[in-house]
Amino acid sequence: MDKKLIKDVWLWSQLSFAFLYTLSILRIFIKIPILSNLPCFSLCLLLSISYIMTMSKKILTSEITSIVSETNFYCLIVLLSFPSKILLLPFYVSSIFNLVDFVVTNKRQYHKYFFYETCKNIIIKRDIFIFSVYLLDVVGIFVASVGMLFRISNVMTVIGYCGMVRQEYLRSEKMKIIISDFFKLLDSKVDKMPEIVKQWYVYSRDSKVKEIKTE
């Protein structure tokens, strides 16, 4: 597949997702008549296209083992489970950062535009974006698990989120720190919860940590 085509499709799918998700956030505060009833699955499909483009080389060469070790593969599982918009928030933050990084990386093409300097200033805060995405991914496991009760997610959403966090845990010290601190915080609060909630938490924590750490 042509590299320029892959790049263009990736860019426009990321842009479209970021724009439409921004609209959905703004609709919470102000009335926006356009695209007011945009279904969530359209956002998922848009972003799925960009992840498929990212993995296109491996998909075309049928590198199955390599594909399933990709964080993007588990991102696709989440997206194609068509969860609620709230569970797309980590993808939104990641998409914003990816677009900013794309602009700065392609300086020759974008340096003349007014937003280039803003993007340069944002990219300096790279660690904040990465930390935010990782933290939202970890929270997403629990939101997706509870969300099954309210039908805003399903088993595939939870599996996808666990896979994402597992791959990030294996590759990033930041994710290891976040998971450790996150469970320490929850452990300090769970004793105040009803016994049934405490038992559910301990079971969920142990099974999720085991799944994340299993190579």
C-alpha cells in the first residue's frame, strides 16, 4: 500500500475523530445543532481506520505474532466493541497528542501555519500527555468492568483495555509506576466499603494484575 495514502488516511481519520469528539464534549455545555445525534459507533469506526493504517504493513505481511503484541491491536478490540463515548476519552487525548506530534514532525509542511508554535509548546509537555493517557487507560479497565452493568461496555471492551494496559506495562516504566500507585490508593480506600464491594475489588484487582503481568 502506498505510504502517502496510508499517511493521508491516518491523518484524516485522526482529525475527524478529534473534531467530532470535541463537538460531543462541547455539546455538554452548549447547544450545537450540527451532528447533534452522531452515533458513537461512527467515532469508533473513524479511529479504527487510523489504527488499521498504523498496523497495515504487519497486517499485509500476516505477521500475526507481531500484531497481537501491538498495543494498537488491543486499541482496535476496544474500538470495535463500540463502547460508550466516555470510554473513548483516552483515545481522544492520545489522538490530540498524535496530531500535535505529526505537525511538529512535519515542520517543513506546517511551520508557516499559526498553530505550529502552539504545537511546539504542547509537545514539550509530552510526558504529561503520556501520563494522562496511561492513567486514563488504567481507570478505563474499571470503568469498562462496571460499565457492563449499565450496558455502556461489554466483555470485549474489558479484554481490549486489559490488553492495552498489559502491553504498556511491559514496555513503560511510567505505566508500572501508575499501576502501583493506583492500586495503593484503592487499597487504602477499600476498607471503608461494604464487604461485598471489598470482595469484588480484591478479586478484580488480583485477576487484573495477574492478566496484565502475564507475558
